[in-house]
Amino acid sequence: MRRRARAIGRSRAGAMEIDQLKRLAAEQAVESVRPGMVVGLGHGSTATMALRRLGALIREGKLDGVLGVPCSLHVEAEAGQLGIPVTTLGEHPVIDLTIDGADEVDPHLNLIKGGGGALLREKVVAQASRRLVIVVDETKLSPALGTRFRLPVAVIPFALGTELPYLESLGARPEVRRLGDGSPFTTDEGNLIVDCRLEPIDRPEELAALLDGRAGIVAHGLFIGLATDVLVGTAEGVRHLKGGS
């Protein structure tokens, strides 16, 4: 019992330390926001830390005229609670800066995203952004995508029966994401998420092209060449990685 209690204590301490690292990186990312900017508001625990900091600066009057483009309905609601004015891509099709998290980052700053299920909107916003600033802790750095995290793939329900065997043909072990009660997880658009366990992905660009070519797959979590900056929270401070470096 004592050993178990010590293990739980270490686990909680580790989680607290990771949260602190993510918060440091998230707050540094918000320092890039300037008055009058249109900002993409990412989905997930790390992006939420940036969202709260952004809201505080707006309420304090330090960032006037900032508008946010939320990556999910949940983020839109939270932005409203924090006093962040929101807009749409229809009104602002070009975004100055997006701050978001990632599930895995390779040495080329390619990403796996979609752990929170908002990968379609996140990719739309990322592609519309002049800068995509990704915030992670150092545990998310990986030698190759797929090493530590399954690849989320968004599939329309109608196509699930044909896309599962297709994903298996690519070497994946696909599993439909489910909620705690066993019902399928559905995205804001009503799509299903299939989490694909893969061997480390040697050629993510090729895999992305294959997935993009399937009509029943509406999005996947490979974000190739989109991140301009990655801020990594480490025990020594925030490490800034730049795309192309």
C-alpha cells in the first residue's frame, strides 16, 4: 500500500511538472500576439493554457482589437467565457497567428495532432495562418511520428466499413474512438475518429497523400510542413524551434 501511494505521488508530481512546462511555453507563445491580430485558438489542454493567458491580457486592456478564430465549438464557448471576441474564417480568411498544441513532433517539425478530436478544424485554421506556433512539453518530441502516439483519422460514418480495411492495408491497426459509455466519439462535424496504431512513420508525406486521396477520409492528424515555430517547455526553460532550421 505504501509503495502504491509513493508511486501515485510520483505520478502526480510528474503530471504537475509537465503542466508547468506546458504553461511556460504557452505563455511565451502568447507574447507573439499583437494588438489588432486575428488569432487562431487551438483545441486541447496546452492550447487552453494559452487561451486563458490571452483572455487575461485582453481583459487587462493590454491587447486591444484581437479577434479569435476557434478550432472547435468547445473553444468557442470557452473564449466567450474568457472575454475573447471571436470571428469566423468567412470574415477573416487569413489568420495572423495560431497557437495550438500537438501530440507528437518530429525533428522536421511535422506533427501528429487530433488527440482532442478537432483535427479537421485545426488543420483548416493552420492552413489559413501566416504563423502556426505549436506549444508542447519535451515529452512530445519524437524521433519519428507514430513512435509514441496513434494517428487520428476522421472518417464519415457512411464510409467506415470501407475505410477500416483500407487503413489496415496501409499497415495500421485501426480502432474507432469511443466514449466512456462505449458509444462512438463524434466530432463537431459528426464524423468518427479512427485511431491508427502504426510503426514509426518513415515517410509521413507519402502517407498523408494516400489518406488525402480517400473520399471517405475527411481529415487526418498528419500536419506536414505547417508549423513555423515550436515552443518546447523543458526543465531548463522554453526551447524555441523554428521551421526550416
